Amino acid sequence: MASKNIFIFSQNFTPSSLGDSIRIKSIVQYLNDNGYNVTLFTTTNDPKRIENSLLKIYILNWAIPYNKDRFFTRLVKEIILGIELFFKLLFLKNKSYYFFTSPPFLTNLLGILATIFKKGNLIIDVRDLYPDVYVNQGLISESSSIHKLLSYLEKSIYKRAFYILCATEGLEREIINRSNKNKVILLRNGYANFFKISSIKQNNFTVVFHGSLSKFQNIDLLIDIIKKINNLTQEIKFIIIGSGPKEIILKNLISDNLLFLGRLSNEETAYIVNKCHLGISLRDDSKISIDSFPVKLYEYIGAGIPSIATPISEGGRILEKLKIGFNLDNNCKSIIDLIIKLHLDTDFYNEIIKQNIKYRNKFSRDYFVKDVFDKIL
């Protein structure tokens, strides 16, 4: 490519611990390492920004949408942020590529609108499928006029895109049905470098759950498991790290075997996860969950520990295929039985550790980003 200038919009960026921040940091690092000038627009405003001669960061501050916002409030914030993004991008010098990671969906729509007046190719990074998420959360009806409008706009930006990157195979399949197959590319999430195999472990056998405590997480099942194991044994402990709409339930849970830490930085989260014995990812039975490969599963692989994933899903099937983890239905007894077996049967546990070590390097963010961007740029 003759010119090496790339624009990126990501609502969150380092040192934020949110998913888009972690994903984009690895992409920015790759681009800078390979001599690309990156102009990044974000709402994250922190002195720890990693600006350098090849990275220029602009802060957007008209509005900041949060997952915990009520639906209407979030929509309004996304639109306001999108208007700011539109005008600031409109007057920005032309770039070779314009890269947007979604969500926030409406903000991206308005930002992408500005690229109509710019020279350069559009790359869209899809981490969640909209407006499908609104339907799955019961916020809009699939037969409603707003759904039809958003679906039309979604397909319009896919048509305009030079490349569409997807975080999971499920997203890839759905977008291929709505777009041109040749422009759709799978870019898995992977684990960041601070998830490492540690010889230092918690004193008790410790199960960790970390990440967003949102609608799609099966927190009720997690609580049942914690309570019932507490009645069976004091040798198994649980650590929960994260925040979101369901965190109040966990804050109010009193159980001798539970430590709830709330939201931590990526580095702090990795430091704790690395010392645990087993990772767990419990999601609901929605189509979004079935098509998912939660980031926490990659991070358990990075930490070199086995993991349990529910429901039967894309990510879980890969764990089972490589024999580095387990994919179960949302059945409390089955999960408890497996946790206890992993605790008591050392040989069984260590075989999974050996398999994990064999495959873990191919699940890092750096590995996935290099594999994709070496091909498309």
C-alpha cells in the first residue's frame, strides 16, 4: 500500500478493560509495529494513553454510552457521540483506510456516513450483530418499522465496506447471508499477553468467572453452583471479576466460598486469573450465546487453565475438540460434578493442562491479528 495512514474509531481504548479496547489495542500495536500511521478517535481520556510518533489520539466527549444505561438513554448517547464523530471525521485529512469497531452501532452508522465524503477504503469490525441484539433483548420487535430501518442501514454499510471483520464464526455466517462473502473475514479475539501460565496458584482449588455481568450471562446458574458447592466442600473457592447490570445480585450474595472483586483493569484481572485452577463461562441459551466464543475462554487458554463453557456453542465445541476444556448444557448438577472431578482427579486435570500448553500459542490476539492483517493490508 503506497500510503500507510489509517483512521480507527473505537469507543474504548487502553487502559479501559472493555472488549473493544483490548481488541483494538492489539490491532493498533500491529499497525504501528509495521510502520502504519494511526489516527484513533475514542472516548477514553486517560494520561496512560500510548501515543507515539505513529499514533495520534483524539478524544470524543459529547456523550459516552454505557452498557448499564437504559435503552433510550443509550440510544440518545450513541446518536450524540455519532454526530460528534461525523463532524470531526468530516474535517479530518483523508486516510487510506477507515476502520470502525461496532458496537456502539448507531455511533458507527453516523461515523461511516462521513466516509461517503472521504477518499479511502472502509473496514468494519463487527463484535455484535445489530439490530439483532435489540431484538434478543426484547427492546424492539423484528416486525417493527425501526427494525426494518436499522436492518436496511446495516446492509447498506456492509455493501459499502471494503472488508468486514467478524469476531466469531456465527457472526461470519450471519454477515455472509447479508453481504458479499468475499469481503467477510474472521478475526477472532484471542488473549492478551498478560494472560500467562503461572506456577503460583491460589491455596484452594479456585474457579474464576470474569467479564461482563450482562443479560446474556447466566448469573442465576452461577449462584446456584456457588451455593451448592459451598454446602458440599470448603476446598473449592470462587472468584468473580466484572461489572454490569447483574453485578448487584453478586454483591449481595453471601457465601463463604465466594470473593467478588467487581471491575478490575486488564492487568489486574490477568494477574488473578493466572493463579486460578479453572475458568468458567456460563451464558444463556439464546442464539447469540450459541454462536459465541466468549473472550474469557481465550483468556483461560492464555492462562493455561481448563475451562467450562455453557451452552453448547462455537467456543465450547473448540474447547472439546482440542481437549482443553468442556462444553455443557446449562445443567447445575453436571457442572458441579465436573468441577469436583477436576478438583479431585489430578491425572484428569493435568492431561487437560498438557493439551492447553500444546495449543495456547495459536489463540493469542497477536497471532490472530498478524494472520489477518498480513493478508488484507
